[in-house]
Amino acid sequence: MSDPIRPPVALPKYPGTDQTLCQICGCTPAQFTTFRQHTGLIVLMVFRRRSGMFCRDCGLETYRSMTAATLIQGWWGIFSFFITPVILLVNLANRRDVATLPAPQQVPGGRRPVEPGPPLFSRPAAIVGVLIPVAIVSLFVATLFH
Ligand SMILES: [Zn+2]
């Protein structure tokens, strides 16, 4: 699923080609997509959004870091508890925009592709993060039926 809001400006292309360039590392090919991060602060909440052209590796790194942060920080609020799974699903859907791209290639005069970080569930924040809603629901149920 792509974000319905498309950029109003022309996508960055390498001069003389149809190549699209990653806004982070400048490699090609790149695809426009959006990743989101949610932070629950009991009564307040913070939404972060990163839209733009991502090559496969920068896109996956952005997906992983924002999703891992949401998994650990997202659940902490009544509304946030229900918003967080939506954010996670939207990120997972948009991950396909970049995951299906071929490996990023350096364009002449451009920078080299960046090293993507570890997969999502090799990150401690993500592992702890998936256990938080389980723990909250278990506590709630335990309190209810005590
Ligand atoms: Zn890149």
C-alpha cells in the first residue's frame, strides 16, 4: 500500500535518465513512500512521519528504526494503545514499496549505498516492544478476573 498523498514536487532523478534517487544516500533506484513513528505519553502523543524517496536499504533502515521505536514507545496511553497497531500495520504495508526494489546502485559522482542495520527482530527494542501489549492485556485481564 502506498501513501495516498503523493509529493507535489517532481521526484529527484539522475540527469538524463529515468532513475530515481534516494534522498538519504543518493543511490538508485528509489521509491516514494512514508514511514511513521508513534509515541504514547499517557495523555499526550507524538506522531512522527518520514516521507520521501528511499532506496531499498535506506528504506528498510528507516522502516526498522521507526517501527522498533513505535514498538517500545507506542503503547503508553489509552488512545495510543489502539493507534500503535495501526501505525505498525501501515509501516508494514509501506515496507513493501522499498523491500521489492533491487539493490541500490551508486550513480556517477554519488555516494555509496549505506549499510542497512540489523533486521527488526534482531533489535532489543522490537523484541521487548512486542511483549508490552501482551503484558498490559494480561495485567488488565488478571485485574478484571481477580
Ligand atoms: Zn539510500
